[in-house]
Amino acid sequence: MLSLLSPFLDPVAFAIVGGGTLGAMILRTPARDLVRGVAALGALGRRSFTADPLLDQIAAFGRIARRHGVMALDRSVIADGDVAAAVAAIVDGASPEDVAELLRQRRRARGERAVAAAELWAGAADTAPAMGMIGTLIGLVGMFVRMRDPSAIGAAMAVALLATLYGAVLANLVFAPLAARLRRRARDEAVERLRLDAPLIALAAREAPRVVMAEVA
């Protein structure tokens, strides 16, 4: 197997394409977005987000609030950041409108982070073919410089041809699919998280009259 692939392996061509693409990503991407974009790849190996467990937890919060009051929720352990922030706001007496706005802001921020992560890899997909072309030009220059040495022409020609191949493969089989999967995963999670709004707003609405009565008293 290795013998079949060996003609397609050239460290110089790969260094030009891979190193050039990485350098372009670093230069045009803020460090925070770069770290998030790389970290987002870890989520692709996990199960897709589903709101069902959180909906069950919110329903349990409603039962606890009816029996013991909303302050009892302050001791709840909530793994999800959006639900934790909304419940904390409800405990603090936030109105349904405030909770709805809080959820919208957090959803918008999450969407912006997801877009930045997908754009990182989409940009890499755009850059890799250009780096392949640069590698091809470098290889051609090397060929012309070594025209008097036939034994050196082969290595330069390999760089010229394989750089274009590496750029096309990385762009279309690695970076572009990664960007597409990140966009699809973010879109699916956003749709699922919309299901959390209604029960959390309803929980805030149920507690709002108690808050108003306490303020009047």
C-alpha cells in the first residue's frame, strides 16, 4: 500500500501547501476565533445536540418551583449554559420578556461563534488551492533552474505537480467538508435550542406574579 502511495508523497510540496494555508489562517484570523475554530472540530465527533433532556429538566424545575418556590432552583446543578443563565435570571426576578431577550442574546452569540468557526475552515478551503498554485510555480522555477541537471528535474517537477494536487485535495476533501459540517451542526443546534424558549419563558411568567406581589408587599 505504501509503495502505491509513495509517488504521491512529497514533503516539500506538502510543506508549501499545508504551511502556507496554516500561515494564512493565522494571519487573517483573530487568535480567539482561531482557537475556537480548532476546538469546534472536537464537537464533530460527539452526538448532535438535542433539547429533550433539557426540556425534561425544565419541566422538573417547574414542579420544584410550584412546591418550594422559585428560590429552590438556586441550588440546582445545570450543565447547559443557556438554561443556567435563564434559571438564574428567573430566580433573580426577571420578567418573561427579560428571559426571552437573554436567550436571544445567548443564541446570537453562539451563532456568531459558530459562523466564525465555519469561516475559518471555509477560508482554508479557499486558500489551499492558491497555495497549491504557488507550490506549482516554485516547482516550475526549480525545474528551469536545474535544466542542465536532469537528475534534479524530477524532484522539482514532483513539487510542481503534487502541490496542485495537495491544494485540491485539502480544499475539497478536508477543509470544505469540515466547514459544511460545522455549519450544519450549528444550524441543527440552533433549531433545537429554540424549543427551550417557550418552557423557560413560561416558567418566568408563572413566577412573575409572585415577584410583583412581593414587591408590593
